[in-house]
Amino acid sequence: MQQREMQLRQAIVTACQNMNSLGINQGTSGNISVRCGDKVLITPSATPYEDMTPEMIAEMPLDGEYGAWSGPLKPSTEWRFHYDILRARPDMSAVVHAHPTYCTTLAIARRPIPPVHYMIASFGGMDVRCSGYATFGTAELSTLALEALQDRTACLMANHGMIALGESLEKAMWRAVELEAIARQYCLSLTIGGPVLLSEAEIDEALAKFSDYGLKAAE
């Protein structure tokens, strides 16, 4: 196994073990994938984070038979949207999926996150969409997630959780944390009369500044 791949495998394990302390997951319901050359490295199914090792990370060829995998453990039950996103989005190299409290609260209500804060621009547009609902692990769920992620780097998943993408695993984790923070702020604002939304021009101005501010900070 090449050194770069082992580093990515270890980074996935470390990120999983950090998700709960970062406030973006509870238990072991989250999962992570990273592009590694012509394959996807993805967390295994039903494996406690504290027991996970780099060797347990499953791999799936991007150009091979759909659903094919290798490793001592089968990939996460959510492998479809991880695989489909990385194949459809060559601009992205990592996918973080989790069930953080405030993101999931909004997803249960099927509320997208509007431009309540300038940091919404870090997800690529005026809002963070909420996908339609489908059973976990299904092709339908993957299709709905891809639709919600069009021109975006994050989405909520109806009655489920959230997805954050990144040009690297570090950026995907950064976006996941930022998304939960904005979701919390939005939820709290709804209890005091609701937010005052930013304009498209204000979000565009913020987006223009991210080349030397928000995203750069995660490199």
C-alpha cells in the first residue's frame, strides 16, 4: 500500500473519531469517503469509531463494476451516494455524512437553510438545500442528494442528516462543522421572530472574499 493511501486511510479514521467531539455526529451513524486516485476509500459498515483502523477502510474502484469493493469489511450502507457524488463531482475529493442535531432538526422539518449568515456562501450559493426523502442506502436517496448538491458543497437530507463535500477531507470536515453552526444559529433565530436574510449581492460579495478567507483557513 502506497504511503499516500495509508495517510488518507489514517485521516479518515481520525476524522471519524473526531466527529462526535466536533459536534457533527452522535454515536457511529456518520460515514466518510475520500478520493484516492482511481478509487474511493470509504468507512466500513457498522464499525465503532474507537475500534476502526486504517486497514478496515473499504475501497471501491471508480471505473470498475458499480458497487464492487474490496477490504476486510464491507463499505458503509450509504456507499451509493458517496460513490455517486465523487464520480459526478471531480471538483470534490471528500464526502462527510453525519446526523448533527441542528442540521437534522431542520432536515426533519424539511427546511433548507436560507442566507441567514454570510458563511452560507461557503456552500456555493444563496442557500443550503434540503433533499427529498428516500430510505437510507438506496439509489433513490443518492439521486436526491445529487440533485440537492448541484452547484453546492453541502445539503440537508430530509428526515435524515446532512452531507458536506470538500476539495480535501480537511475542507469537507470544515464545511460540516460550519454547516452545523449555521443550522444552530438559524434554529435559534426562529425562536426570536425569525432571521433577517442577506441579499444576493451581499452573499456574492462574501463568496468573492472566500478565496483568501474561509476556505483557505481549512488548508
